Amino acid sequence: MSGRFELGTCGHILSPNVLLIHFYLSSITSTFHAGIIHQSLSDYFPHGGLDTLDVPFDLGTDEAAAEYTRRATYSIEGLRQDYKYVLIILTDHSDADRGDLFVGADGSGCSAAARIDNVGLQSLF
């Protein structure tokens, strides 16, 4: 095979609109990993199109779950509707003995955990 090797001198990135939603247990204070993911992806969106929505959650009591639903609905209503892809990050801790995910603080202020099939992802989404 003979010929000349050539390099392209320019490129064009066609990136669809992407929404990165980060759901995290409200008692977690360190959520830097979601920022790292956004920063890593942002180079592929030089003209915008990558949006992030941080959604803290606490489903430990009925009152907290109602407040979460109200805030989440308000946040989502303000978003554009033309996202081609939605990336979801879930940041939570789990019970050391059972492995169940924490859902928030119960009425006494202690962390409450529940089996994921009892929580149901529809509670978050």
C-alpha cells in the first residue's frame, strides 16, 4: 500500500442535547463525582447542549416525600423539552448490614433504609 498520510485540520462536533440528572440523598454533602462527570462531558458540547439538574431527595417521612415531589416537579417544569438523551446519576448510601438504600431521615431523625423494590424508582422519577 503506497500513498500519503494526511491529517484533518479541523473537525465539527454534532452533539445532541443531553440532560444530566443527579439524584442524591439530601444528607450527603460530597457530590463532587457528578461535577467530574459533567466536566468530562462538557468538552464534547462546545456550543452548549449539556444541562445538569441536581435533585436532592429525602423520602424518610410523608412530609419530606411530599416536599421532594413539589420541588422536583417545579425543577422539571422549567427544563427544555428537546433532550435527545438523559443521563441519570444516583448518589446514596446503603445499610451496612442489609445493603438496603437509605431513603432519608425518619420521624426521629435517624437514617431510614428500604429495599429498593419497596422504594420504587418511580418515587424519584
